[in-house]
Amino acid sequence: MGKRTPEENIAWNEVYEYMKEMLGYDKSMKLPRYMTLRLIGLSNGKFMANKKQKANAEYPFSTILITMKISRASVNQYIARNNSKFKDEQHKFNGVMVIIEGGINDVVLRLKKVKKVEEKIDKVDLSYQEKNTAQYKKTDKKENKKLDDMW
């Protein structure tokens, strides 16, 4: 878990608040410790954050947030379909986490593709376009005499 940078703290707070919103919590409520540890564990590719297990992956909180936003419609459908079946909040949360965990690698791959495309765009040399401009010459207007009798 270690020490986080200020940027990571901001991203973590956004993930935390977005999860509260997804679960229907208001400002006066907080996520239980279990849920917090699950979210932190996801950033390390673990089921739950702990120091006994080695990290299996490394997902920045910004990537987790993007995954949560992309998965929002699926999460809402899941909650609406199963609202009466949930034993408790932890049961609902675990279902939401299954959806998020299932989509996180797709988001990572998409972000890598975007980064590659941006790098290719940066490497494209457009300097020749600035110097060479098209040279157009005005041509004389020639009228077709064969069509004069039609007007």
C-alpha cells in the first residue's frame, strides 16, 4: 500500500467517492473497511489489500476510475435486477467489483492503444506542409460557342 503521491491521493479520493455514488451512499456515509481494502487491493491485482500477498498487477487509480465509469451502466443494471436478492451491502459491493474487475484489463489495453497512437502522432513530421503551398493559376475562361443557340 505504501506512501502515495498527491496525484495518487486525488485519484484515490475520486475512486472512493465514485464507488459511494454507485452504491447510492450519500455524503454522510462512508465505505466500510472491507470495501476500501477491496478497492485498494484491486490497484495491486489482489482480492483485498494486505501485506502478506505479493502484488499481481499494478492498476493506477485513474484506470480504476475509468473502468468504473465505463462499467456504470452494467453496474446499474446489475443492482436494479438483483436489489431484492442482496443479503447485505457487502454482497452488492462484491457483485459490483466482479463487473469492474472483469473490465479493467480491457480498459488498460485501450489506454495503451491510445498512448501508442498519440506517440505516432507526435512522431509525424508535418514541417514540409508549412513550406510548400499549392500554386494555382487562373486560366482564361473559354466559352463554348456550340451552346449559344440554346439560350
